[in-house]
Amino acid sequence: MAATPSVANVDANFRHTPRHLLQRALTIAQEAVQLDANSNDPRVALPAYGRAVVLLHEVMSRAREEMGVGVDPLIAPNTEHSVDLSSMQRVYTTYLSRMEVLKDIAARSISTDTSPSN
């Protein structure tokens, strides 16, 4: 007789599915955008953007690995559960670009703060 999976095991497995990782990445990305919009310090949002980018990268990597192996609901074409890999790539690239802008602003802010006064 096969053992019935415990709720904890099912929940742990769900947390590692591409769909859950994508949802987590988008939630963190939303948090980053809010931090970005509500702060005068560009460094505030960088950690959240970084976490979102890492998770998006993981989701895209898994999706690419699974594309040729069976049908995965994350990438299955023409289903209500499908996720467009190119859309994920655009979001990923947008957040990487925003991180670079914020890093540049932060670097300029630091150099302005540390430059000698006349």
C-alpha cells in the first residue's frame, strides 16, 4: 500500500513548482516596485529587485529544461495555465535594467555625499 503524502510534503513540493516560484517572484517584484516608488533612496528597492530577478531566472531555467520533456503546465502552449516564456524574459530584463539604473543613481548619490565641500 502506497503511503499518503502528508500535507507538509505536498506543501513543500508545491513551494518548489515553477508556477509557485513565478508567483513568488512576481509578488517580490511588486514589492520592489512599491519600494522603488515610495523611497527617495534608490538602494531601498535593490534587494527586492534582486530576489525577484533570481527567482525569475530560476523559473525560466526550469521552463527551458522542461520544454522538450513532456508537457509542463507552465509552458504548455494554448492552455489556460501556460506562461509565456518571452514575457518572463521581458520582465526579467526590465528588472535587471531598473537595478542598473538604481545602482547608478546610488553611486552618484554616494559620490556627491563624499565629495569635498568648497
